[in-house]
Amino acid sequence: MPLLQKALGYVPPGTVFHTVDEVAKRLRPDVPVQCVFPEFVRGQAQKFTSQFPGRVLYAVKCNPGSEFLCHMYDAGVRHFDVASLDEVRLVRSLFKTAQLHFMHPVKSREAIRLAYKMGVRTFSLDTAAELIKILEETKSAKDLSLFVRLAVSGNSAAYDLSGKFGAAPSSAANLLRHAQKVAHKVGVCFHVGSQCMDPAAYRAAIERASAVVMKAKVKIDILDIGGGFPATYPGMKPAPLESYMNVLVDAAKPFTRQGVELWCEPGRAMVAAGASMLVRVNLRKGRRLFINDGTYGSLFDAGTLNWRYPVRLVRPLIKVGKNSKDPNSRLPSEKMVQFSFYGPTCDNLDKMKGPFLLPEDTQEGDWVEIGMMGAYGAAMKTHFNGFYASLAATVWPEAPPFIFDRASRHRSPALKKDAAVAPKLSSESSPVAVKSAR
């Protein structure tokens, strides 16, 4: 095996692991490994497409990994919310017939022009200047679908997105009037904020959109309620997805009764539980664990936003000598204590307060699985200090339970037998099982 592959970690393409513990035992990785759960990604995609009464656009920015995109495509997702020219190129390279929608309200002229050439016909905006840019760079094309981004409150979200984009109601009404004159279709879009914990936030936003449309005296074609659908994290247990669907369907009746189409842009709820990070402890200082991933890697939210994630010690037992100091030679302590994490870079900001509950004897050489890392984890990584790893492993058919109680779960013999075969991908998707995560 080449020296570089040994240093970075390497797995033959097509390998599928049954559990995260097996990833640790077989690879014994010195770099962080993104463990991907296709079963969950596909299941969530099917859940959204079956429950939402309209068009589902996956928000690519949340996790642009090719494997995630391929599994969603195979589960029936055909529309993608792209926020940059690179995202346009990525999705188009994977799926020639997918529908791409450029829902970022501020775009460069080059991005608008080249995206249009690659088949993008949907653009959002929140200013007259952006509307002019779109018209000039598409040469006033007659097949445009233009969305006016409306400013709404993000008070019910764990991460408020209301401060950067969105037109005030009076400005939005004027933009709708202008857009209707030049676009093939017009719509209103908004975003209630990431990890929205209150379904009523969608009702308030839809009602605000209705007031704007009435003021503009314009018949819109599409209402895009954006993203914000939440996932379950420690300390954050939202209402079931069905509750959100019931509220927005009821609130949108004034629109749907007039034939207005509904769109949504889920991201976090689609993929958060679709991956976990397997990290290794490099050093322990009291209740501080120095691990090989951090805020400049996959754990940006854990450090910057103090976002808590479920964790689990991974200590696959191996046969070694009686006097071995390898932590993987003995069972972990049953006593659980609180730890904080420190990342591998030299920056003092590279720390994650937590607290993270792990066995009392967690030490150097142990692995820790950090769950719910499918959303924004891989997407936020940097190369700072030279710490960057893109190793990914497919774990199938196991889906990740939130409480990390894999040891108590039992599968039927048939299911165990099926685990040896990776899920098939569509003819338009890349056959990815273990690969470098984007």
C-alpha cells in the first residue's frame, strides 16, 4: 500500500461496514471518518416527498457530499436548492435531468449567466438591483421563474437567519409587481431560520406572505416556505415532522385553493442523522479530551454555537497481551462523566464546551462517535493548520438511533445477510460506497 494511503487512511472502493464499531476495528483510523447511513438518508427523502404536498428541493449547502445526493436522488428527490455556481456544477455533473433552483438572493453576474446556460431557470431576489442583474445576464429570458425573498422573524429558530436576507413587506410587494411583468412564473419565498422549534412559525410567515401578495395585487404561481425543518439533538426535541406539515398545509389553504404550488427546501432534517463522525482521542487532560477533529473541521457548530451532539465511546475489544496499555483491550467504565472537547489545531477557539457524557476512563487511543453530523459537518471543514481528512465509510443497513443504543438492537438473520450488499444507486448516480467526502 502506498505510504500516502497509509498515512491518510484508505478503504477499497465498494466496502460496506455493518456498524461504526466495525469501522474502528477494521480501519483503526488516525484521522476523522465520516460514517454515512444510506438507510436514514433515503428514508428521510421518501418521508418528505410523500408527506409534503408539493415540490421538495434539497438544500445542497447542508451537505453537498456526492453519496448523500445520490441516495436522495434514488429515493425520488429530483429538485435541488443550489446557492452557488459550484453547487450548480456539482449537481449537474451527477444528474443531467435534475431541476436546479438558485435560491440565494444575492449572486454574482457570472454565476447567474453560467447557471442559466446550465439549465437553471429559477432565481430568488430581495432587491430591485438583483432583479436587474438577473434580467441583464439572462438577456431578459422569457422562461424565468422569479421568487421574491420575504423577511420574516426567526425567533423560533435555534439559528436565526433573518438578519441578512429578505425584503420588508412594502418592498416585497413592489418587487412582486415588477417581477410579474418580466417572468414566466413568480413566487414568494422565505426562511423561518435553521432548526425551527415551533411549527407555528410557518403559519406566521405564510400569513405575512399572504398580506404581501394581497398588497401587491399579484397572483403568484408558487409559494416556497423554505427550510428550517428541525432534527433531534440533545436538549432539542422538536415536534414530529407531521405536526409541521399539518400546520403549513392548513396555513397555506388561501394559496392552494387558488392553484398556487407549494415548495419547500429541507436540509438539516433530511441529513442530520444520516452521518456521524468517528474521531480519536489524542490526549486527555482531566475532563478535557483532545480529539483529531474540531471547530475548523466538522465540529464548527459544536464550538462556535455551542451545539450539543450525542456521543458514544467506541472501544472495539481486541486480543492483546495481559499487560497491554491499549485501551481497546478492556471494557470501558460504566460510570459516565462530563467532558469537553478540544480540536487538533493550535487556535484557542478550537474547543467545544459540550458537555459530552462519556465513560469515566475515556483516554488516549479511544474513538468517540459523534452523532447527528450529517448536517453542515462535512460542509464546514477547512484546511487550517493542515488538519483535513476526507475519509468516508458507508454503514449499511444500520440507521443511527439517537440514543446510540446499537448494542441492544437485534437484527434478523436475513437483514444481516443483506448487509453484505451495498444499496444500489441509479444509473445517473455515482456508485459510491466508501469515498472521499466532499
